[in-house]
Amino acid sequence: MPLRRYLKIDLHTKGQQLEYQKNLRLLRIIDLSANKLSGEIPVQLFKLTKLNSLNLSNNHLIGDIPNQIGELKDLESLDFSNNHLHGNIPQSMSSLSFLSVLNLSHNNFSGKIPLGTQLQGFDAWSYTGNPELCGPPLQKKCTIPEKPDNIEQVEGNDYDTFLKSLYLGMGVGFAVGFWVVCGSLFLNREWRHTYFRFFDGVIDRIYVVVAIKLQRFL
């Protein structure tokens, strides 16, 4: 039978040494703070869905917070402070309804703090030291990039150019169509006679209709 290898963690807490191997998913607390850890936060960490407390502070971690952090539904305490994490705070964190302690300070997070009662309920110090972070509970407001002052003028000029091109095209089209018809009548004798006979016939019909109408009123 092949040998199966399991991840093993030795945890020292309250004067006891606990060994987690097959029952690693039952782990409640992870504190790896101040261990000079580097690299990105492993996504596999968030498969430990029974975690109540996760502390990775005071290390050299980089990258984003994985969106899978939202799977830690029982998480009550989270500390990622004093690292080099960056990017946006994932929206999935707003679903951590049991989270009562949060510290994301002194990283390089940016963008708007996701909306949700959970994340807005913490004090500003939970997010301090992230200059590019904005939105409540921070005093820094998230601003929408302003439209350049000359954009309306540019759009107006484009519209005027479009109208000029439209009118010019209509004028050229009318002139070409007019001279095609007139030129054909001028150069082709048979067409010219047919056209004038048709024109005379139309005038005669109009004359007859008008005369009949007037006769009824007299």
C-alpha cells in the first residue's frame, strides 16, 4: 500500500504541545507572526475553514490577499499588519460576520475599503499605514477621476466636424445624382423624349382632375 503523506504542524499553546496531522482541518489558531516569512500568502491556508484566529503579522509577505479568505466563515481575529501586501482588500472579507479583531495596518493596500457593515465597523487604526487606501472608516475619501476641462471642447469640435462632413456629403451626393439624371437626358435623345412625354402626361392628368373637381363646385 502506498504511503500517504500528510501536512504536519506542531503547535505549542498553554504549556502543551499539540500535533496536527490528519486532523489539520480542525485547527483553530495559527500564529506565525514575526517569523521573517516571505513570499505570497498560500491559498491552501484558507482551506482550514475552522480557523478562529490567523496572525501573519510582522513578516515580509507580498502579493494580494487571496479572495478565498472569505471561506473562513468562523474567523474572529485576523492580523496581516506590518508586511508588504498590496492590491485591493477582497470583497469576500465583508462576509466574515464573526470577525471582531482586524489589523491590516502598515502594508501597501490601495483602492476602496469594501462596503459592508463588518469592515466599516472597525476603527481607522485597523487600516492605517496604507496611503492609497480610502473610504470609511478612514477620513480619506475615494475620488472619481475628474473629466479633463477640455474634453467638452474636444467633443464639441468632433460634433461640428461630423456635421460639416455630413452636409458636404449630402451636397456632393445631390449634385452627382442631379447631373447623372440630367446628363442622361441630355445625351440620350430617346430617354429625353420619353421623359418629356411622361411629364406632359402627368400635367394632363393633374389638369383633368382639377377641372373635374372645380366643375362639381360650380
